[in-house]
Amino acid sequence: MRIDFTGKIVVVTGGAGGFGSATARTFAGAGARVVVSDINLEKAQAVASELEGAIAVRTDVTSPESITELFETVRTEFGGLDILVNNAGAPTPKRDLVDTSLDDINWLININYRSTVLASQAALPLMKGREGANIVNVASISARRPRPGGTVYNSTKAGVESFTLALAAEVAPEVRVNSVSPVISETGFITSIYGHNDLSDADRQRLVTGIPLGRTADTQDVANTIAFLASDLASFHTGVNLQVDGGRSIN
């Protein structure tokens, strides 16, 4: 069976980043019209320019007002919404909890957890009456297999998993809600943690230790899983979390 999103309207937050841009391209390649939402408008426009019928919207997901403006744009431009991918999020540089500032704690909660809650809240009225409407949230395998130095980040992603379950129960059967939990990927995420773009061989080896398939996640691995969960192939899936982790969760 072929995944087909012809005629569907899709919002991808963090749509200019590694997972987000791969996800936007995957949906567009299957016929969807995509709203590429990102705080970096120039990069969002670059992604949208590659995709037929796509638009770019600058969104700061730590701002409730900016989230409201995003979905008002969706309402105005398209009249409704079929799929929301809550992908926007970020870590901080690795540090122990005792060295983590209150500002960093609040920022992590706002960008990873609160943004998912508020975007879903704003999206749901636009999904009313639309067959197959669904939300896919991007959590992280670190919620279940945490590494030191990211306690607050890890727990915000655990919150995303729990929110997915709770919302799935609340809005069924009209809307499905699922999540994915990727293992670390060599995207801008790496820069946020390590302060540089490229991993050393030693860093890479340390990261893949404990991943049975022996590599980090590719952005397309994650995009494919999101697309599956959003598609009719997963029409009986809600409240599901799929680990895109090369086996990290079982090791």
C-alpha cells in the first residue's frame, strides 16, 4: 500500500531543521500541502520553496502569541488542518542539574513541552470534521533511556509522551494522536549539545554505544515513521509511541 496525502494540509513545527525539513519533504512528496513553521523564516522559506503548494510561517513556539498566529494563518490560507507534527524542540549544552539555571529550565519546558500542548490546543478546532485528522508529536528516546547531562530535557520529552497518551484518550475517535521517540541524530541538535557541527570519531563511537544497529538516526528514518503514523496505514493507531532508535530502548 502507498502512503498518500493528496489534498491534506500539514503543519510541521521546527520545519526548517533536520527532522522537520525531512518530514516536510516527505509529506509534500506524498501530495500534501505543507506549512513549514520555524523561528528561522529564511530557512523555512528555503524549504517551502522546494515543495509544491507549501508556505513558510515564522513561529517562535516558546511564545503563545506566535503559536496562535501560526494557526490563524492556517485557518486563513487553507480553512482547516489535517495533520500537525509537533517537531519543534531543543536541548541545552550538557550539564548536571545542579548547574542548570532557572532560565534554562523554563526554556526547555516551554520549547519542548508547552509548545506541544499549545500547538495541539490551537490545531484541534481546525481539525473538526476532517476525516483522518491526527497529531504526531516528536518525543525522544532519552525519556526512557536518559544519558547524564540532560535531566530537564529528558523529562520534558517524557512529558510529551504522557501528553500524547492523555490527548489521544481525550479526542478519540475524531482525532488520532501518536508520537515518535528518535535516538540522537547528527543534525543541529548536535551543535546545541556539543557546541560544534561535526562529531569526532570518539564522540560518534560513544553515542552509538548501546544502539544495536550501530549508528545514529538519519533524518529520513524519523520522517518515514512520522508519515506512517499520520497515514491511513496507521488508522487504528492512537496513543502509540514508536521508538526510532536502532534498538537503543531494548539494550
